[in-house]
Amino acid sequence: MVAAEQVALARVVARRKCARKVMTASGEMVNCGSRSFLTCPKCARVYRRDWQAILSDGVRGAGSGREVFVLLTLTAPSFGKVHRVPKAGRSVSRCACGRQHSERDRVLRGVPVSPGSYDYAAQAAFNRDMGQLWRFSQIALHRALPDRFEVAAVREWQARGVLHMHCLIRVEGMSMPRASLVSLIEQTCAGVVAPSPIDEGRSWRWGRQSDVQVVGLDGGSARKAIAYLGKILGYVVKDLGIEAVENRSAEATAHVEALHTAARDDMACTKECAGRSCGHRRHRSLGAGSHSVSRSKEWSVLRRKTLKEQRRVWAKEHLGDASCEGDRGVESMSFAEALAIHREAFLTGVYGSGGSVP
């Protein structure tokens, strides 16, 4: 294990420039734009900060004083029983395997109790179709809620390798009691059924576990909403493979490999999918699409395109070359060495959760 001082230095150096520049059709070298801290710390940091600015603007920009925010979590359905391993400080409950796990059993977190009966193909298909389920959910909420609302959402990878949603809903001009609003949102989301756009006869619902909290904009409540944004934005830069095998246990590795096989061999990415010869990224990302963050049009006037252009202008004025943005730094460690130390720290859990890397 490398020393903490080396890890801190490596993190700084690794964020100085893009780890894998790409060349456009016009011959220009540009940053990769990855959102994974493991792949490219610099681009992932930019991605996260862009969304922090956009989503926070939707909180701070609420000006009528009558808005409330709803913190909503929607989970995936079950595809088979997995080991229930509590996190540090959490209460211990009996697992489906018959044992009472503790934090020491974290190598089993998210791993199926019976891999042979686990529905890997359905899980990959859910990851692929979750956008459809979320779209139907938004339509249902617009029909059910009497007040206008805007929403921002982040898709998080769970340890079992399936996506779920963290949403921040800004309700304008609250016209019902908070308890009624919570109940209405819970009932509406629980009743949503979305047909798969690809697999005929298949439909999706959210899992049984959900969470709805209502906060206002006064004092501590506003800070709570913004703090929640910071938390869910940590999920944006998670790396699924690493989150599922961060301890590199044989059980977790086998689980992720089975998911990759299902996404590659048993899942059609579109109705026209060519099977194993298809090169669509969904086959390489357990069925998931490319976007991990979304927001409704009126959430904020800020756009990532605008923020990117502002960075390019600043870089040309201050550095003379936009491609070198931020590429000045610590000379005592090479970039290659910094990346190696950074990735080792990530893999061995020095940073804790993948989303907690600053």
C-alpha cells in the first residue's frame, strides 16, 4: 500500500491533464470526457463539477419562496436474492443465506445467494430499459401532481450491478400537505408499468424499496437539499466494475463477469441488434446507456455545453492553448506514476467509495 502522502500527491498530478486524449475527425486533440475517476481523474472531476453547478443552480435559483424539494429514491426490482451485508455502523439482519453478516463479510455485498438461479439476463435488460421506466414515471407524476415541477435525476450503480435512481424534484407553489405529497408520489411511482421498447411482452416496475422526503428552502432545509446533491453527484463518477469488485473478491468478480456475459450474449441492445457481432456500448456496460445525469429543461438555465465553452475561452486567454487546460503542476511525480498510484488507491479502497473521490 502506498503512503497517504503519495496518494494525495498522485491525485493532484493525475488531475492535471486528460489521461487519454482523442483525435477528432478534423485532427484536433481533445479531452476524452470520461466520467470515471478510475479512467481519467481530470475529466471525471470536470464532469462532476459541471453537474454540481447545474443542479445546485436549480436549488439556489428557486426564487418564489413557495417551492419545496422532494428527495426521491427509486430502486430496481429483484432478480434473485443477494447477500445482505450491512455497512459499518448499520444494524445486522439475517441474510437469505441463513447467516447474520457483518462488515467483515463485505466481499459478499451484492453477490447472489444462488448464482445459478439468478436472472442475469433480466437484470441487463432492466439496465437497458430503465430510461423508459423513468420516462413513464415522469409522465405519471405530471398527471398526478396538481403543481408544476422540475426534476434532476442521477442513476447510481448498486453493488449487485443494477441501476437505481436518485431524484430531486422541485415542486412549484405547493398546494397540498407534505404528507399527502409524499403519499401521492409513492403511490404514483409504485403504480407505473413501462413496456420494454425492445423485448416484446416484457414490462418493468420499480422495486419495492423507495424513499420520499420533502424539504423546504428555509435555512437548514435548503442546505440539506444541496448536500443531497453533493451526495448523489458522487455516484456520477462511480465505476461499475470497481464498485462491484472493489475488494476484488472471487465471488464479486464472478458475479460481474456473469453480468457482462448476459449483456453481451443474452441481451439485444435494439430491435435491430446483430447479437455478439454488435459493437453497441450497452453490451460493454451491463446494458446501461451513456447518460448518468439528467434534468428537465426548466431546472436551470446552465448547460454543460456553455460551461465547456467558458473553459475553452478561459484556457485560450490564460494558457494559450485550450488542450493544455489545467496541465501545470507538480514536477516531483510523473503523470504515468501518478495515474498508477491513483488507480491502485482506488482499487484497494483507500478512497472508500468510488463516489467519494474529491
